[in-house]
Amino acid sequence: MTDQIDKALEREYEAGFVSDVESDTFEPGLDENVIRRISTMKNEPEWMLEARLKAFKVWQEMEEPDWAHVDYEKIDFQAISYFSAPKSMKDKPKSLDEVDPELIRTYEKLGIPLIEQQMLAGVAVDAVFDSVSVVTTFREKLSEAGVIFCPISEAIQNHPELVKKYLGSVVPTKDNYYAALNCAVFTDGSFVYIPKGTRCPMELSTYFRINEQNTGQFERTLIIADEGSHVSYLEGCTAPQRDENQLHAAVVELVALDDAEIKYSTVQNWYPGDENGKGGIYNFVTKRGICHTNAKISWTQVETGSAVTWKYPSCVLKGDNSVGEFYSVALTRGAQQADTGTKMIHLGKNTKSTIISKGISAGRSNNSYRGLVRMNPGADGARNFTQCDSLLIGDQCGAHTFPYVESRNPSAIVEHEATTSKVSDDQMFLCQQRGLDPEKAVSMIVNGFCKEVFKELPMEFAVEAGKLLEISLEGSVG
Amino acid sequence: MSNTNTKDTSSLLTIKDLHASVEEKNILKGLNLEVKPGEVHAIMGPNGAGKSTMGYVLSGREGYSVEQGSAVLDGVDILDLEAEERARAGLFLAFQYPVEIPGVSNLEFLKASVDAQREARGEEAVSSADFLKLAKAACKQVNLPLAFLKRGVNEGFSGGEKKRNEIMQMLLLQPKVCILDETDSGLDIDALQVVAEGVNSQRSNDRSFVVVTHYQRLLDYIKPDFVHVLADGKIVKSGDASLALELEAQGYAWLQPSDEEGQNA
């Protein structure tokens, strides 16, 4: 039966093509000069460059962390190129008509039409290609509602007061090794500002694409939901199939001011490397949000790609009655490794957090949940509920759970439930006996296992995520 | 009393000299059985005789190897087919211990199964709305609340509910040959009646049943045309419904073959 499941898990990575786009790419290497050049390319004000250079100094004094349950060759940071942009983007196309059709085709192939008429109604897209944003759709419509949705490189120029106030306010430069690196060399990502009392009229989304060889992508995203506002945001990520590893080191900061709500969903499908672990993206990401009074941040992630994932979308529940949620599906197969989870830091009174994590391991992969729930002394009446389920497929993979609970307040309540199960021969046989082929059977069993998380995704994307999982599990056998 | 004396091509299931083993242990040692359309055959026998193995071998469960013999279902030799292909050919096995599939709703599972079988026959998929009607009717027929369609497959079901759920699947899949593997085990009288009514409602001239059971009780509700005793991997005695009563009274010991010619069919 294991053979059959393995076969069912063989898949082709459908996003693995390379776009034929002429790019300006920096020579590999990292020093102050490279950082100055990035800043110049982005036409940045002096204060931003200073912040970058400061971060670079901080980073140089830090050590690469090794506590995660992952194993990979040390990254040679001098062998990476830190900036790559399609040549056609140099003249800053004013409208979609001026954008290189090859870029538009790339996104179309990925199922993300950038021509507004063809798009999913109600979803605005920022398309980030290597180190630049290619296009951001529906900007006019959004600005009518006062919503700012633009590449962060533009926000630095056009909305410096907001950027200065909030960039680095949730994830400080010194937070960790990759965050510090990101502060020094970040290139593009999205910036969102939702004004007071506004419900963002559309879903916002960003699609990250790595195309150029030997480049790293250093995404930086900042979302600010002002008092009483509401926004739902989704990011997707893909990359070509290449034999060498590539680094994606992102920092995402969310600020939910009083009574605001941010729903942040990720469908991560970076190239996972081949069966033997050759190639694939290193996805080393810092994501954190801060909740002020009565605010709510909800992270939902579907992680199916990347060779190595190191990612803990977290919530700092600063304000009283604020709520943090984390819903995660992480699928690893082949030789993939994932160490992912969340941190819920309860500072305010009556703060609540929910963690639902579903890890699926197949092949020879390793899948770890790592989570921290901290109840600080001021967190009177705080509550956390954690449910952590692992599903094993086959007998060569690993599922690990590393929950950390720190309670410094006697009135706080922390609950943790964990299960480990496997796709059993009995389940497979039942499905087949009813006429389902093994591929459909595995995909159905896995989808069932993930149901609680999928129902948290925005409707438009729940279907997409289900399909992605199906593609992930689809075999080449008929 | 023999049903193996004809070479009738109208036979729906023909098992000939079937030898099969699990983990290198011979379990079936020359099983012969012929089931014609519309017939109900009961298979009884002592523990370890190979009754469940028969169901698994016929339905293609992994880990069971066939050493010898053949099994033909409605003209199709099924022993070389994958499990799902046998199901699509019209073979249904009602499990003794139905397994749970958490998070996959019964309805979704049933629809996927029916669609897969229809697709294999080159038929169009049933629309969701039409399927829901069919599923609701089947659910009512086995006396399960409609909420069970939305619940995960067998998730948190009681033993009786699981068995009724098996019958619901059978009703929707409309197989040619149904093997019921001790479907009566662990059932109270009410559930037993529901199961039996489900089976009886499906009895027709083009569908046959092989009912594996330990107890004569089930056969009060599902009247068999033939009763066979399976012992040590083969049929050692066949008769009509009265044989079941005889077994109930006397047990199996008198039938155990001491050697090869112990057969009395």
C-alpha cells in the first residue's frame, strides 16, 4: 500500500517553468555598496538607506540560527545576487499596456490574470517578479475607498510618514538573523493601509514569483489596519524548477489598531526541490502582527512548497480583548523539511488565541510544528487553545511537535491537544473498494484532514488551495 | 444439492479452485462457488476458516496473494484487476469493521465513489442536486438521520450506524455482487432488521449476494437460496436454508474434514 501512496504522491511541479525575460541582475555578493545600489535602484530617501546600512551592521554581528529541526547546507551569502529586475521595468510602465507581455503571460500561466476584466471580481493583485513589483491592479478603485495598496518601494517614497512610523515596529531589525538581513537588502513586497472605520472593498493579494537564477528574493510587506477597519489579504508564491537552492527571506509586519481586523492568508508553493532534495527554495520568513485593543489578526497558511521552511507567523496580543488566530496546513513530501508554527504572546487582559495546525508528512520528509504560547503577568483571563494534528503517509517520514507554553499569570488558561495519525491501509482499501483510484483516495483523505483550516481561507482561495493540494498529491500514474 | 454442476454462462460470480494466502499462510485451499443472478448465498463456518479472507481476496485487498484458481464476475476475470477496477466491475464488499475517514463527509465520499464508477462505465456524472436526492433517499431507507450525510465517513458512528452506512453505500453504488462480511456482528435486532431490509430491497434478478455470517439469526431476515459451510479454506458442505438451522443446533465439528474426501457436497 505504501508503494501506491508513494506513486500517488509523485507530482510534477506545474509552476516550474522559466520566463524568458531579459533582466538586470546584480553580480552575486553582498557589501555596503550592494545595499547602496539597491537603495538607488529603488530611488529611496536617505533615511531608508541609513536604516538599511544599520541593519547590515547588525546582521554581520549575528549568527545563523541552528535550533530549527531542519538540515541544509550553509548558505553562502556572497554567492547570491541581491537584485534582479526585468529590463522592461526600468522605464516604470505607467499602465498594463506598457508592461512586457511575457511578464503578463507568466502570471496568466500561473492562473493569475493581471488584466482586470479577466480577474476574479473583487480581488486586487500586486505582482512581484524577482525584486520588483510588475503591476498592482485596481489601485484607483481602492483609492476611492481611501485604501492604499501599492509596492512597498513606492510607499517609501509616497507615504514616508506611515512607513517611518510602522516599518520595523513589529519585527525589529535585531529580531533574528534573516529579519536583519531582510532589513538590509529587501527589495519589494506590498504596502497596505486601510483607513479608520473602512472595510476594504476587495480582497487584496500579492503573488511572488522568483524567476532569475542565483537570486534571492527579499520580500517586505507592511499592512496597517487603522482603527475599526477590516482587510483580507492573500499571498501566493511560486518559482522555477532549478537545481540550486534559492533563498526567499521575507519579513511581513501587520499592525491592527484598535478594533481592526486583519485576515492574512498564504498559499505557499515555492519549488520544493526534486525527490532527492536537489534544488528548491529556502523559505526563511518572519511574520508577525500586533493587535491593539479589541483587534484581531488571523493567519491562515497552506504550505506545500519550499525545500526548507522556517516560518512562524505570530501575534502579539497587546491590547485588551484582542484575538490572535493561526490556522496552518503544512504538507511535506520527497525530501522537504518544514519547521513551522506560531507564537502567541498574550500581553493584554482577556486576550484570546487559537492555534490549529495540520502537518502532513510523506516520502522521506520532515514536518515539525513549533509553537510558543506565552501568558505575560498582565494577561488576566487570557485563553489559548491549541490543536496540533499530524498525519503520516508511509513509514519513512517524520512528524515532530515542539510546543512551548509559558504562563506567568495564574488566571490564564492554556489548552493543548495533539494527535498523530496515518493514512491507513484500511482507509485506502475502503476508498478503492468503492471505486476510487489511490490518487483520489489519498487526496480526499488529506483534504478531509485539513478541512478545519481550509474553511478559514477566503472563499475564492479555498477552492484554489484544495486544488493545489490535489496537484501536490497528483501522481503521474493513471 | 449442488450448484456447481452447470457451466452456465449466466453465472454472475464463478470462483474456481481458489487458493490464496496471507503472509505465506495458506488460507483458501481450493474454494469453489457459483452464484447466479438473483441468488443469495450464505457462507458460514468456524473462526479462521477463511470467510473474511474470501471477501478480501475477491475484492483485491493488498497483502493477499492468489496462488491458483480463478474468479469471474459477470464474464470478467477479476483477479488481475486493481481493487478499484473490481469495484467498478460491480463488486461490493460491506466491511466487518468499517473504518473512519475524518473530515471527509459521507456525501462527498459517496458522490466521489458513484462518480468514479459511472465514469468507468462511460456514463456522465450525476449532478450534485440529483445526487443529493438519491443520497437522502438512501439515508432514509437505512434509517439514519440526514445529518449523517454531512458527517465524516463513519466518524464517531456507533457500530450499528457504521453497518447501516455500509448498506447506504451499497444502495447508492448498485453493485452486481455484494459480499456482506459479518454485517450482522454487533447489531441489535432493530439494526439487523434495517440492514436486512436494505439488502432485501436490493434483491433482484440481476444482483446477487454472498452473506458471510456466524449466526443463523441474520438468515431469518435475509432468506438465502443456498447455505455453504466454509472450513479450512474450502466449501465442505452446501445445502438450502435448513442447513443453517442444522448448524445452529449442532455446530461445525461434525463437518470438519479429517482429510481430503471429507467433502460432502
